[in-house]
Amino acid sequence: MHEVSLVSDLVDVVRVRAAGARVRRVRVRYATTFPDGALAQAWTLLTAGDPLADAALEARPFEIVLACPCGFHGPLGHDDVIGPTLAACPACGELRRTPATSELELLEVRTAP
């Protein structure tokens, strides 16, 4: 499950950015190709018993969209993505290149004053 690895990297980056300060809020964007609940579940697991456990995780989704010659034009789901730049068209099944997009993006780390 590569989502846990991505969230583990996120936790590491948040710790570095916080530089020892208490973190109040972490804002991220995540691709809708993330399985439902995986982000929150991995965050809770990886920050349990850690000072980050008290930080509020605010996450907003964004879609990875595919335009296929078959006529499909729409968002991809978790099962459609094969790699960072490859997906199977949900309509016809053909493999298509997608733009390189990070599935998880850190937007803000808010620390306590």
C-alpha cells in the first residue's frame, strides 16, 4: 500500500518544517485516486503517541483527469491508476499516459505561537 509510504514522507516533512514547534494544523491536497479513508487512517497510525497526533489534518481532494481517444473524459479512480504516469481508461481499458502529478501535496504547516 504505497499510500502509507506517501503519508510517512508527509509526516517526516511536517516534522522538519515544524522544527520542534507544536503543530496545530496540517493542510494537504490528495488525489481522489487515494482509497477512501486511507489518508486519515495512515496519518492516525503514523502519528499515534507523537506530538503530531494532536495536529488537525485538513485534507481536500483533487481529481486526476484522463482524456482518452475513445471519448472518455473524466476523473480516474484508485483502480484506474497503474503508475505515476500511466492509467487504464475506465471506459475502454486502453493504457494511457497521464500527467505526472503528486498524489499528496503539503499546503501548510501551522504551528502554535
